[in-house]
Amino acid sequence: MNYIAHPAKDGISHQSVKTHLIEVGALAAVYANKLGQSDVGLLLGLLHDFGKFSQAFQGYMQLIIQQSVSSFDADIDDVDVKSLKGKIDHSSAGAQWVFQQLLPVALRCFPEKGSSDQRLAIAAIQILALCIASHHSGLIDCLPSENGSGFLSRIRKADELTHLQECIRVADAEILTKAASFTSLDFIKSVVNKLKQHSTEASGYSEVARAFNLGFYTKFLFSCLIDADRVNSADFENPEYSQYRHQKPDWAEACLRVETFVATLECRNSVDSIRKQISDHCLKLAVDAQGIYSLTVPTGGGKTYSSLRYALHHAKEHKLDRVFYIIPYTSIIEQNAEAIREVLHRDHDARPWVLEHHSNLEPEQQTWHSKLVGENWDAPIVLTTMVQFLETLLSGGTRGVRRLHQLANSVIVFDEIQTLPVNCIHLFNNSLNYLAAYCKTTAVLCTATQPLLHKVKNEEKGRLNLTDDNELMPDVTDLFDELKRVEILDVTKPLGWSLDEITLLALDEVKLKQSCLIIVNTKNWAQALFKSLQQSGEVDAEALIHLSTAQCPAHRKALLAKIRQRLNANLPVLCISTQLIEAGVDVDFATVIRFLAGLDSLAQAAGRCNRNGKHPTSTVYVINPDKETIDLLPDIKAGQEATKRIFNEFKGKDFLKPEVMQQYFQYYFFERSDEMNYPIKARVEEGPNDLLNLLSVNARNPNANPMLTLQHAFMTAGKAFKAIDAPTQSLIVPYGEGRTFLKELCAVNKKFDAATYYQLLRRLQKYSVNLFPNVWEQLQQQNAIYEVIEGEGIFYLDERFYSQDFGICTNACAEQYNLVF
């Protein structure tokens, strides 16, 4: 019998289960080899869909083929259709095979009951079975929880539900022979030795960190399996795509191009000379060993080109696979991607150097279509947000984790690392420590305001393994003195500044100095100020610009281009923006007004002022509005309090000095040390209510099982995790060229084509906005949100609710367009 894994579009040339298992095994082996675990990857791939050999699953395949229904998911677990009795589980069989065949071997290999080696041997088997059992749902909890069953319930699931024995009887002989080759003592010992590196032999690691490492190892292997499965499925749908995958970048050519570019840069002034010194120093250190480094450079010091130069030469020196730029806001992705393309892109290049990953248009609950077109960061240089990076490390499900293995053998440049969410600090530190120690990953933390991640309180929960010797720039204090171009002036008032007073200050500054930037803490204040200045009648409409995350990246890019054009032409510019503009955006205003916030934010705001040293000195006015609702913005609130302490303690001194910034972070971090574990508000089990606990020792869980070495609550943690305080959902907006792409995407509904769908989703990232639930609900109540393809979980906005001034509005703010796709 021809056992079918995936039905073909032509109804004839279906992919067999044997072919799928062998090809996924080969891919997973390549990915897992980044950890030196190619055999483990091969075994996971060979057995992940072992349950598809059952007659029950093959009946489901015949149903799909006969009915020609493209919405059926050929990979869905626990499917229940009227034509079939009961539910079909095809992921448990492989997990059960691993547990039943390998556990006895492991216990023979390490017979001393309760010994460290035996516990690691059990962990090895548990990890393999866990990855296979979880490859449709996301990693399941090792222990039972109030949210559902745990790992052992899947392993003990009745044979009439998993069809294990039937599959063993009928499975292809080559699959069984290859799988049986892993039942050797040598294989078990090799995996145990790898786990020893992560736990008992991990010198200097606390119990929490060692347990976290075992969990991260599990996630890494899971990532290899998920991505191999998705890539193979996508390449079956579109075979021509396979030729573009896994191509090694030509770093020698990239280095030649960056050096050619740098040689053309003119030194127009003293600031440019200092930027060149910084860049040259980064080049000099690029040949050093891999590790975790900091690059502390004042704002406007040219970190983008300097870090690019370092990353490309470092990747060449160590034969790495890719370079990542992790960026706080999508507004900088566009800017940095353009800068890198200017350096590297040539028209004759067969493959693009740069991938921008702005947002997740893929739905949380993946469909068969979204699995085929999901983004997996397979490009030489990837620019993405900190939110996407943290989702990849820590979220549940299968959407983000498939990208995790790509972080190995790479350089990761963290732009403006001080924007890392406080509640993720220990999770971030432990994750980055793992990548650097075991995955041939180099990390560079770039900022003018280093957040002291290697000196946080509660060392046992995870400090970053960053030494003071690993600073890429010598004489940081002198560098800040040389690049000083701005003074921060505290003009806060006991009762705060009113809207009218702020309006007058802004008008006076733009009249006197031609350009002024106002950075506020909330969208409400940004809109209120924009309207107040607009109504004043004293600012030309072309000079007045509003920026916020309610606008899509393409819209903000157009506005920033307009700002730069007017600044370069010495035309008046008055810009009101939320904090998205202050972290790395290359603009040069004569003066800045900044609402009171953390000192690191004030320093970043200073980087948008007199950036190129055109004026002898400039001023950042720090003001406090009289009415500001920030109770739901704890980072801003805590930053304000720490900044007030700094203003009082260092009155009359330079607030931008590195030593002052270090004192600020001491106040800011040590006051919030209890928040760094990612606290969870509601949990039933006793014990620490935080993600770090769930992803490590899972202490005092009432369901603790001495049989299992891994106690991790992967699924519970994944469901609780959000990189930002509230979950957001991506919405495509009808702005500019996005209208055309959106029409084309809607047209795919008539006949689904994975290749077209994938390309359109990539393009539409620039035309999407992430919305919080309350805004989403308000728009839904007004029937302003439509689904592109029913059931796919991708949505777009009614054009009447998108403003050229403000972006998304919760009330109709544009003309009636009668937009129908």
C-alpha cells in the first residue's frame, strides 16, 4: 500500500510517509548538527509522523483526496470528521516507540538507581519522546497541570488510540531498520555526555541555570524538528523553492563590499572622524574569539556601520551561517535594512542578502497554509524585532520556535539593548548564555546606555556571562566626552506643564531654531499635541508631522523620509512622536522636548538632537505634563522615579556620563529585581509564580514525578508568555502599495498558491500594525476588520479607519471608500 503523508495538488503524485520521514530526518540532522546532535535530529525526523502508517490516518488522507478540500490539514493531530470514527492521533506513536525501545537500553547502560548518569539517561529519552509527541501542539508540559495532561499521559495512551503496534507491523522496513540503529548503548551514551555539558559539568551555573539549559536543549531540538517538517512540507508543495535553501553566504564578498563602501565615506567634521575611529576599532577586534561582547558608543556614533563591519568579518573568520540584527522598533528595521542594502546589494546577486521580519502575520493557531508559508529566518542577514526574538526563545506553540535553531552559528547584534523588557531579563540572560556557550553564537550588545545585564541582582537566577574585558570600545568615558553635543536640561514643574504651555514652548523652539522634536510617552498625548499645534495656525501643515506605532512601518518610513528631506533642506519641521523615534532613528533636530521618562530614554532622545554636530551645543528640555495616564506603563513609571533620583543627586552635572547612567540602572534594576523572572499573575499550583521557574526547576509543583528528570512546564509557560505586557494581533492596513498587495492576497482565496501567498505575506509585513485587544475589539464592534481568507486568521482593516495623520483610528476617520476585495 502507498501510505500517504501529504496529498498532491494534482491528485496523483502524493508524498509518501516513507519519503516524508526520510527527508525530514535528513533535514533535522543538518539542523541538529549545530549542537553536534545530528543523530538525534535524524531519529526525531524518522519517527515524528510514524502514526501516519495507520489505516485510520490513511482513511483521512483518502477523504481529503476524494473531496479535494484544500482547507483540510494533512498534518492535523486528533482530527475528528464525520466520515471517521473517533479521533486520529499520529504523533504519539513515534514518541511511544522511542520511550519503549530506548528507555530499557538507557537503564541497562546506567543501572545505578537515582545516579546522576541515570537521571540524565532518562532525560535523554524523555526529550526525544517529548519533541515527537509535541510537534503539532508545541512542547507539552512534562508534568500534569490544571490546564491538561502531561507527558506521561501521552506515553501511556492506549494503543487503539495511537496505533503503535499496527504501525510497527506495516511500516516500511527501511524506516524501522534506521530507527532500530539508534537502540545502541553508544547512542544513549553520546546523548548523555551532551547533557552532562549542560548540567552537572556546567561550571559556575546555578541549579536554576542548569535546569534551564536542559529545557533550552529540548527547545533547540524541537526547533530542528519543527522547521525540518515545515520546510519539507513547503518544498513538496513548491519543489522549486528547495534550491534556494541552506545556501552558505559568501562572507568574503560581503567583507569586500563593506570595506569598499567604508572607503568612500567622507570625514566632513569631527563627528565623522570619531565614527571612523569606532568603525576601525570594531574591524580590528572582529577576528577575536566568539563570545558575548558589548559595544558602548554614544548616540550618533555610527553603531550600524561599525557593528555591520564587525559582524561580517567575524562571520567570515568563524565560518558562521548568518547575522541577526535585533531591533526594538519596526521603525528602525526599515532604516537599518536600507543602510545594509546600500552596502551589500548588487543587481546581479542571485539571492537577497537582507530579510526584514517586522511582524507575525501568521496566526497563533496555525493552519496547513500558514505552516507552509511561515517565516523561518533563512537568509544571510536577518533584521527583526526584540518582540520576535523573545517569542522565538520563549513562546509556546510551533510558530516561533521553528526559527530558534537559526540563532546557532551566527552573530547576533542587539541594537539598543536597554529596551529589553525588565520582566524578561533572567530569561534573556540564560538564553543568551546558552547560545554563546553551546551554539557557536556571538552576541554584541549595542547601545549608548548599557543596562548592566551582567550585574543584576539574584545572580543564581541568571546573570549575563559578559565580562568588563569584553567591551569592544576602549576609553568609553573619553569617547562620550569627545562626542558630547547636547545638554539635558531638567525643566520639570511641581504641578506639571499644561497642554497650552507645551504648545507654546514647541512653537517658540521651532521659530527660534527651525526644527523641534517632541517625544511623548503615550499616543493620546501625541495626538493631543498634534491637534493643538495644528489648531494654533502657526505651523505650516507640511512642517507638522505625527509619528506613532498606530501607523504601519511603510507609512512611518515615508514620514521619516519627509522629515529628513526637510531637515536637510533647512525647512521648518515640528515632529510629535511616541518613543519609537528615539532608539536609533537617524534624524538630526536642532532641539528636542522630551516628556519625563527613564534616563536611558532621555539619552536616546538626545541622540536625535544635534546628531551631526552642526551646532556648538543643543538642548533636550525634560518636561512633565500635568495630566499623564501611565499606570499601565510600569517601565515608564519606574524610569521616571529613578530619573528623579538622578536629577536630585547629580544636579548641575552631565547626565549623559556613563557613570551617571550606571547609577541610574542600579536604581532602576535593583528596585525591580523581583520582576525579572517574568511573574505570572494567576497559577493554581503552589510555588514560584514565574516563567523562569516553569522553564527550569519547576519547584514545588504538586505533581512532581521522581521518574522524570525534566519537570518543565513548557506549554503552561508558553501560553503565559508575551514579549509585551498584553497580547497583540497583526492587522493589515490599506496604506500605499499595501492596497495592491492586499488585493492580490485576497485573490489567492480563489485558488491557494503557497509561493504567492508567502511572498505577499512578506511584503505585507510593512503594511501591518500590531493591535492590543481593547483596540481590536473596538474596531470589530464597528465591523472595521475583515478576514482575508476565511479560517486563515489573517485580517485587514476597513480603509475608513486609517488616517494619514494618525494611522489606525477607533472611529471612522477617512472618507467612505467602498473598498471591496
